[in-house]
Amino acid sequence: MGRDTYRYRKLDEEREKRKQLNPIWRGVGCLVIGIFAVLGYLFADWFVRANAINNWIYIPRAVLYPEFAPFLAQGRLLKLVVGFLFMLLTYGILSMIYAAAFPPKPGEFDAPPPKKQKRPKRRKS
């Protein structure tokens, strides 16, 4: 008998339903990544223009005008790479902030945190 009976099935289903995340948050996450991608491309566009004026870093001509993809001329390849890196960086920062604000809570099947062991006292010689 025990918890595997029909009587507890509904209770277990309700508990599992409470643990699941609302599907709307998947859409919000997808929207946030899309916004980060657009912001990353705009940042990359600004960076390429400002770098051309101020010469912060040297960018080879092969990166601005790649021979293997002539449709990516005028620095589009560089903008896409910088935009992608910007997107990864901002999403990583957002994930770290979320993890600090809402730390994971151990469940019923997780092991407890390790206990601190007392160090033996040192004898004076």
C-alpha cells in the first residue's frame, strides 16, 4: 500500500504541477534574448564607427571586407561577432544577477550541505 495507491495520485499530480514553471516565461526569455541580440548589433555598429574615428584597436581589412563572403562587406561580419559576444555577456550578467537574487533551494531528494568539521587543536611544543 503506501504512497503508490490511487488515493495519493492526485496529490502527487498537484505537487508536480506546482513545481512547473509557467510557459509564459519561456516566451519572455526568448524575447529578452532577441532584445539582447538587437542591442548587441546596435552596440557593435556604434563600436565599429567609433573605432574607425578613434583607432582604439587595429582591425585588419580582411575582417571588414571578407573575401569568402562578399555580402558581409562594410564590417557586417565584425558587427555580427561583436553583437553575439555582447549578447552572451549581457545574458550571462543577467543570469548571475538572477542567481544571486533567487538562489536554488534544495529539494527533498537533495543531499544536505556538508557540515563544518572542527580542526584539532595544535599542541604547543
